[in-house]
Amino acid sequence: MHLRKQQSHEGVWKCSLEFVPQRINEEAGTTIWWSKHCHATLGVRGTGEGEGDCTGRAIVFKSPDPSLPEDVKFVVSKL
């Protein structure tokens, strides 16, 4: 967690995740906070379109840009 107030920050954000959703809309991921009003999220969410023990998965990105839709989804059939 990076809590110092800064005007700008450059860096590379890496996150490793092993997640197999068991239910529709079950999600795991990471969040980057710029302020209490501005953040971005990247997660893996159950879609309900899978087979067996996995409900299917989608990569979901939520941008801090208010002009974009609530969730910008990138559906991946097999992760």
C-alpha cells in the first residue's frame, strides 16, 4: 500500500492471482487507489458460462475515468 501524497508516481503494478470462481459474479482481484474518490480495479469474475467446477471466467477492469461504462469487461474463455 502506498499512502504518501504525491503529485505523480511512475511504476509497474504486478499482481499474480490463482482463482477459480464457484459462483456467478464471485470475484477476486486488485485495486489501485489514487484517493478516496478515485480508484481502478482489475479482477477475475465468474460468468456462469463454464463447465464442471468453474462457472467460467472474465477479466473485468473498472477505470477511474467517469466517461467509460461502469465495468469494462474483457471476456477470456480459458485463463
